[in-house]
Amino acid sequence: MSFLKQYANEGFIIFYGGCGSAEWKVMGSQCHPMKLSAGGKDDKDGNVTTLTFEQEMLNSDRVMFYDGTVNAGAPVVVADLETIALAKASGLIYKLSENNAAADVGFASSDLDGDTFITLIGGGGSTPALLKNTPAGSIAILTKQATNWSALAGATITLQVMKADKTYLVEVART
């Protein structure tokens, strides 16, 4: 029930299929996510909770197809917060280590393709690391409204990889 309390009426993008095939079906998008709601009954026949995902606005993209890697593995644990290497082989979710001294999150390299999304999970500590809006450097970081993200324990930030004259990491969402 804690999952339901935390994520009721939140937006989701649902991937399904892929069993024995590289093709996945996708429902929902960033602009038109699937919303989670719950219903239930508690009577002499049983105690049942039903979870439902539905879109608030119908669009032409009811079911889309995705032919790529869906990484459902454990996040990569990052020890050196200031020189993170983003690699296809490592996955797309990075768990920052606990931090007890002032440090800024930085990226040393990336072989990720454009339009890839990565997620950082905060490690907390007495002085959580900061991801700052940093347009300069070989891998630029652009946060919404140039606002720093603090890597508090369990906090997340999702960044989209953009390729131009260099690699940009553009904030999409944060918790």
C-alpha cells in the first residue's frame, strides 16, 4: 500500500512485451502519461484492490513500439561523483554514493546516443553532492531554471542526452 500512497495519480510510461523479442510495446509518453488509480472492495467475498493505469487525454499514440535496450537491472554505484563516465555498457541508472564533504557532480565522458535518458539517484550523507547548471565543459549540464539539484538520499533527477557541438545533459524531471 505504500507504493499506492506514493504514486497514486502520478504519471507512468509503461513498457511491456519483449519476452523472446527485442521489440517492446509502450503506453504513455512524457506529454501524455498513464495515470495510476486504485479501486477496491472489502466484503464477504474478499478484500480486493485493483490498480488501473489510464490516460487522461486520448491521443493518436495509444500503443507505440520501442526496439532498444530496456535496462531493468540494478543501478550503477558511482564512487567518484566528480568524474562520472556515462557508458552504454553500464546502463542508464546511476546511484551516487553517500557524500560527507562538499562536492559537485560532474561527468568525464559519455558514449550514450542522443535522446537517451539517464537517471541519477541521490546517495545522501551529511553534505549531499550538488548537480549544478554547468553549460561550460565537455559535457554541459542544463538544469531547469538553472536550479541546483541536491543528491539527497533517494532523490532522483532524469536527464536527456542531447548531441550538438558537444554533449549536453538536459534536465527532464526531478524528485
